[in-house]
Amino acid sequence: MVVFFSLLHLLTMGQAELTNDEAQYALYGYYLDWSYFDHPPLSGWLNAFILQFSDSDFALRIWPLLLAALTSFLLYGFTRELFPAESEWLGTIAVLLYQASIISQLFGLAMLPDTPLIPIAISAAWLLFRVLKENQQHLWIYVGILFGLAGLSKYTAVTLVVTAILGLIIYKSQKSLITKWPWIAIMLAAIVISPVLYWNIQHDWISISYQLSHGAPEKSWQVKSLLTSQAAQFIAYSPAVFIFGLLAIFSSLKNSNENIRKKNEKYILAFALPVLILFAWMSGYEQTLPHWTALGWIALTPLTAKWVSQHWYKKSVRVFSYFSLIYSFIIIITLHLLLATSLMPFENNKHPLEDIYGWEKVAHQAVALQKEMQKEQNKPTMIFVGNWSQFSRLAWYAKPAPVQVTDQRYGQSDIWYGSAQIGSNGVLVVPPKYKNTTASGVNKFERCEQNKNVSQLINNKKAATYQLYKCFGYKG
């Protein structure tokens, strides 16, 4: 399975331009820093290593390919060690559940903060399991380092602290707190995450404030928002992962048996539920993106695999499993074919994936027009986009030309390039889906003149068309 999906990713990796998130974390590596506005630095640091050799789209996807394969091997070993008395196929079932998730396939192609977080967190949970169950106290050192690395990956790693506390209770290992080892682990974790703390001290804790605003938005809690987010996870993680995962949770919670196998089940719940509960609660205020819960569903995989194995004798479980596998396989293969080939028929400017085409071409055109404007006016000009979500790909392919966002949302772009200044002039890039909308940014200037359209052709048809404007007098 690992070889098959790795080869599938290899065929696709260099065929599509970077997505919005990929470009953002590629810029992290280009503008190397201790940390960043919306996430810790590890994804950027890993990209910085790749950038020493190449900045191609293919090269920037090497880490995801390797880390996804590593995640499979870790899940296999962790599952076998958790439940050694179960079927020897249990580890394989866990890997199959992981690979059958559409989100997991995206992690194998795209560098996101979750991409390094997941194998690091699984490693940390595995070693912590050995510490608590087998009393291998010296492993606290590696647990501390891995907790710190998880913290360098994504702020979601804070849930691992809850996992550690619950693990101490489950295995009745509280006495280990009177030894030096857990405290050494805490000290090591603090040292590893110190770059994030240092950066936030320098920037008035804006990163922490931004993350906390997700958890306490000024909105009422709504069941509809929660259910919508759960439906998105049902689709993104495959029906079997979602439904069987929930059934595995309920089955384990209602069983009060205290034998070691049940303790191991409870430990997996302590690993997965803090993430799933956190984002379920948050989704009642604002819809959460499916990949935010990735650590929770993947952490749950060993327990889900155990539940499937124990209930395989039921025809309903087998039928639903086959249905889910076929569903996942069709979507995964289709996505890879769409990214790797140009076989899909479409009409001009109606390609279903138009948002991923043409950014490199329009970025080069924007840089050329910006230099032309600057020469004409004999004063600095900028490249603008109308919304923060459009920023990263344009900035990546236009680098090192400065790109500013015309909306008022403060973010990483303002740290790198400064905020747009009243009265400034420049080139405004309008992507296809933002034409004739307020998010285009055209209304943010006193005057804008459309200069040209830039089209990305596939099979002699326009897959995506961008508009370039010369704009004057930014109004704020």
C-alpha cells in the first residue's frame, strides 16, 4: 500500500502548481524565521532545507511523500504493539484505513503543518505508551523532545499534554511524577518550542491571540454549524473511518473492564478525543476545515481497526467497508488523474480546478507590469491582491517582489511586506473566481484601469483567466 500510493504521488507531484497553503509554507521556508503569524515554524524549516537545492513544485512535495510513508509504518507498528493478542492483520487494517482517507492522501502531496505533526505525534504517543505501560523511565527524554517538535509543527499539539495527563491516570503511573524524568521531559519540550515563544514575545503574542480567536469567536454556538463540519469530515475521511471510528469510541467508552487491553483502548481515546472534542466544540461557533481534525482521526485508527476486525463477521460491516473502499478509491484516483493529466473535457474558463492553474504565469506578468509602472512613475509601486486567501501563491511565484493585500485583515503578509499604504499605486491581480466581486480589491482604489487578461491554456482551451489592473490611490 505504501509503495502504491507513494508511486501515485510521485506521478502527480510535479504536475500541479502549489495550492494556497503549500505556497504559504513554502514562503515560510523562503523567509526563514523563528516562527510565524498563524503557525509554528517546522513546516517552513523543512521547506527551507529543500529550498537549498530546488524551489520546484516537485521538490517541495518530497517531504510530504516521505512523511506520509513514515506515518503508515508508525501506525502499523503502534497498532501491533497496542493490541498484540488481536489478528496479525490489525496493523495492515490500520494502514488501509489511514490510506483510504482522502485527507491522508492530500497530506502525502502537500506540506501543511499537519504533515510533520502527525508522524511526530504518533511517535510521541507510542513512546509515552512504553513509558507508562512498561515503566521505561529513560524514554521520557525522547517523549519530551517529540512533544516539543509537535509544538513546533502546530498548536493543536497542545492536546498531547491532555493525552499525557490522562495516560498517567489510565495506567496509574502518577508516582512517576516524583521522579526526575517527567520534569526533564517538560524542560526539553520547553527548550524545543522556545523559538515559538521567543517570536511571540517579539510580536506581542499575536500568533497566540490569533489562535485563541478561533476558539472564542463572537458568535453563538449552533448545532447546524457542528453538523455541517461533521458532514465535511464524513466525506473527507471516508465513510468507514468516520462511522466505524465513532462506533469504536462508543464501544470502548461503555466497556468499564479494567484489563490491560481495555486500558490500551482508553489510551487511544486519550490520544484522539482531545483533538476531536476540541474542534467539535469550535465547529459550533464557526465551521472548521476537515484537515483540522486529522490528528484525532488518525490517532483513533488503531482502535477503529480493532473494532472492524472484531465485527468483520457482520455482513453489514463488510458491505459498508467495501462501499467505503470503493468510494475512497474512486475519489483518490480521480483526484490524482485530474492533477497529473489534461484529459478532462471542459469549456473555456470553466475548468473545475481553475484555482490551481495559472498562478506562476500571472505572477511573472504582474512583476513585469509592476516594473513598467515603477519606471513610468519613477516611484515605488506594489503588487496587490484583494484578499488574504489569494496572497500566498502570487507572492511565492512573484518572489522576491513585494505583494500586499488590500483588505484590512492583519496577517503574515503584513509582517513580510508591510500593510498597504494610503495613496499607493500598483498592479492588482484578480483571480478567476473573484472577478466582479468586492473581494477583487478594485473598489479599494480611487482608479483602476484593466491592463490585460492572462490565461492558462490546457489543450488549447482557457483553464483559468486572470485580470491585471493598473491601480492608483489606495483608499484603505
